[in-house]
Amino acid sequence: MTDHVDTIQDRKLALLTGAAGEVGRAAATRFAEAGWSVLMCDRVPEVEHLAAKLATESGRPCFGVTADLTTDDGIDAVIAAAAATGIPLGFLGLIAAINHRAISIEAMDMAVWDRVQNINVRANVHLISRALPLLRKAKDPSIVLVSSFWGREGHAFFSAYCASKAAMISLTQSIAAELAPDIRVNGVAPGNINTPMHFDALAMEAKARGISEEEMRASEWSKIPMRRPAETAEIAAAIHFLSTKDAGYFIGATLDVNGGCRFT
């Protein structure tokens, strides 16, 4: 018996957006640990350094591409980078997103609204559309869209973000129905996550409500049966699970990874 030699044909590539962020980095690590090659995409050049570091640590081929996915040039750069690896694109993880400062609907700046929708929704639609020819060449390809528990229920002062994440849940269902059974499409809706984005949102809402940040944290976390925000690795594990054969009968589902929160 001869030892198996890893070749490009044996590999599978996971393309992850928002890969310089906390959840994106955790997801990239999870996929690399599971034997995937990873293409890390983000708007900040740091992503290229992070990809090189992950390649060294994991021993897997990892690539980084700096791109603004709200532009045609950015989409072109990501698709070209994926094709250039020569590795079948087996997974597309749409993690990139932004929140916004707490703002009432009465004072809504439509430039803020448009920017949130462009990054959180439109860019994902465009990238999925362009990535399909590459995904169709891979074996058992899948897509995961990352929404939020704020997409399940509107949250005061964050209407643009909540609307964008609700759109991601609906988009997951629509695209899943179109692409099944050849490409499985599912979603993950995280609750609060132990990241600066979560703590910044708490601080902004505390200011809008006229309470302290400590009071805001206590109020928000008391709604979580687990009494804590998720760790990024816990969200990454859910994203990775949906890429596996164990999730082979999941189509159009959005998994709530929120510590047991329920919605009124």
C-alpha cells in the first residue's frame, strides 16, 4: 500500500468573506483544521497577512484577497483569486457585514441605510451569482449565509441592520429552492457574540436609551438562557457543520445559534 499524496484534485476550497473579522478568522481556522484550503476575503489588506499566517499554522493552502465586494472590480478580484487557486470551490461562506450607530427611523440617514443594505445584502447576491459556475464544478458544493437573531425580530434603533439580516434569511430560502439539489444553501443566525461589534452595539444602544453600558449588558444577557454571548468558535462550528455530509438534508434552513433566545 502506498501513502496517499495530497494533490490539487483532492483538495476543496472554502471562500470566506469578512475573513479578517473575528467570526471570519474563526471560520477560516475551523475549515483549515478540517482539511480545507481557504480563500480569505476582506476589505482590509490585513486579510492577506492572516491567510499567510493560517497557511503556516495549519499546513493547508490558504490565500488572502483584499476586495470591496460592493464594487464590480472587487467581485471580479475574488472570483479570479478563487479560480487561480486551481482548487475546486466547494464552499462559499458569506460572513461579511456591518452594523450602524443607533438611530431612530425618524432621523434615518438614507446613505447609512443604503450602505448597510449594499454590504449586508447586495454584495452577497452579486458574489453568489458570480461564484455559481465555480461551485458547480465542485463535488457536493454548499453556501452558507450568515444572518443574525436580529433578523428574526426587529430591534429598536437598528432598523437598517435588522432589515438587512431579515433579508438574508429570506434570501437563503429563495436561493436554496433554486439551487437544490445540486448546491445546498443554508444560513446561520448568531445571537450576541463576544466581539467588539457586539460591545460597540451595546454601548451605542445604552447611550440612546440613557443608561449605563453595564446596565445594557445586564439587560441584554439576561435574555439569553446561557447568560453569555457566544464565542466565535461556536459560530464557526455551525458554519462548518452546514458544509459537511452530516448536514446533507439541510436545505434553506437558518440555524439559530443564540444561546437559547426566543422571539416574541
